Amino acid sequence: MHQQIYTIRNGRPEEFDTLGQIMVEVYSQLEGFPKQSEQPEYYNLLANIGEWTKKPYTELLVAVSPEGKIAGGVVYFSDMQYYGSGGTATHEKNASGFRLLAVAPSFRKQGIGKLLSNECIRKAKALKQEQVIIHSTKAMQVAWKMYENLGFKRSKDLDFMQEELPVFGFRLKLK
């Protein structure tokens, strides 16, 4: 397999709409995941992914192909109080987190999700955080397996319900 070199960097305002479209496309195609008609607020959050950059300690990271195309993205939080999920994750101290990871269908199976995840882990380590917190659902089995391969362990204390959807918490201990 020919390995392309992707750049991971902060997203730019002119890229927010493109990444929002990727997010909506990816999440709406997950089998077993709520559809736009079932959770319109969640899809509005995805479509307007750039809004997250207005929160303190929050970055929108993008993977960019050598041709300058947005291949995927993720929202990274260096302070969990801004994480914005249900459950107890926003009360975690000495922790970073990431959520809303998506890779455009045409860029899948090239390790982009892993690159984005590893950049979030690198940022957390640079801040000397004790752990990284994430969430996943049963519909996200590819991501779930990747997270486990990166060393994340299930943490039932972080689980919550997003309307009718069970959301499962994971931790990666850094110390």
C-alpha cells in the first residue's frame, strides 16, 4: 500500500464547512447510528463543527492530504469541562479528550483516524495530563477497535445515554 503523508494541523475557518459536511456524511452512514431525522441537534452540531473552536482549550484538528484536501478531523479538548458530552466526563481532572472523529469515505483505510488520535494523545502528553477520555458507540466498531489497539480501556463510569443511544466511555492512562 502506498502511504501518503498527511499533515495534521488546526483547521482553518474556511475549512469548517467542508469538515462539517464530512462529519454529517460519515455519521449518517453508520449502521445502527441515529439518523438526522432522529437527532437533528446532534447533526447540527456536526455540520457546524467549527463552532467548537470558540470554546476555550478546544482545537479542531484536521488531516490534510498532500494535495490539500481535508481527509478528516477531530475535536481535541485540553480541559474536559468543555468536552460537551453527557455523563461524568466533563468532571474529569488532569485529563484531555477528543470526540467527533471522522475520516472522509474516500480517504479511509489509510491510517488517518489513527494519525488524528495519536496527535490528540501527543498533545495530552505534552500537557502532562494523566489520561485521555473518549467515547464511542456500537455503530463505530472500526473506531472502537482502533482505540483499543491504541491502549484505550473501557470505563463504564463514563458511559451515558444520548437520547436512545448508549454511548460508551474509554480511558487511556498516560501516567
